[in-house]
Amino acid sequence: MKNYKQFINDAYYSDLSPYEYGFSIPECVNIGWLDKDHDFEKGDVPNEFIEKLKELPTFAAHAGYHNCPFCEGGGRDTWSSSIKMVIGNGLVYLTPAMIVHYVRDHHYKPPQEFIDAVMDMEDMSDENTRKYINDIMLRHKDHFDIMFHRKH
């Protein structure tokens, strides 16, 4: 498992792999954690998909930033390392905020099941989504206390 500094500087996880951030959350999987050393699927996606990506609810807002590994000159403007979430197919898909940039500017095409889950989400900020986030955090409270350096 990667620690915080490794996470910021080494952000690759294969699509649909179990989410890990110093611990794993069984119902969560990775989407869009790309880097230069690993190929990724490219292709077209609906414009509505890109617009919905922009509205994804935040699962965790971590301190720090990440440069795009694919832009000329070693990266474009830095991006927040916050993590966005999509709920669908009995899973929680966790993706970096940079997914919008990857899809729009580098033609990254996420797995179809993720695209379908995004397209099926009706209200990105609805109360059910926030409740689901809170339920996950409560079920894994000990892990989040470590992650956010909270004292017991």
C-alpha cells in the first residue's frame, strides 16, 4: 500500500483495481489513476459524460497537487489531488479530479461500466450521495482517522 507522499508522487493504479490509500475499502475501486509508464485506452466519449465528470461529488480532498504526466514540458498547471466518486453497479468508483483533463485533453476512455455509472447518476450532489459517503466513512472510521491524522 502507498503512503501519502507516494500517493501524490506516484499516482498510478490500474482501472477497476481495489482502492488503497494506506488501507483498502472493499467496495471502492480505482478509475483514472494514470501515468506515463502505463498505456491506457483511448477513444471518444459523449460530451455529456465530460460535463457530468465535472460535477462528481468529492469523496476526499487531500492536501497537495499533481502535475499532468502527459502534457508537454513535464506537466501543465498543477491539479488538486482531491478524489471524486461515482456510485453504480454495487461499487464506488474513486477517481482523481484530473480525470476531466485526461478524458478531454488526452482522450482517455474509462471502462464502459464507469461511463455507464456516471451517465446513470441523476443528481451529483443529492443527499443520498452524501449519506453514502458518510456511511463509508463511518464503516471505516479507524482508517479515516489515520488518513486524516485524527487522534482517538
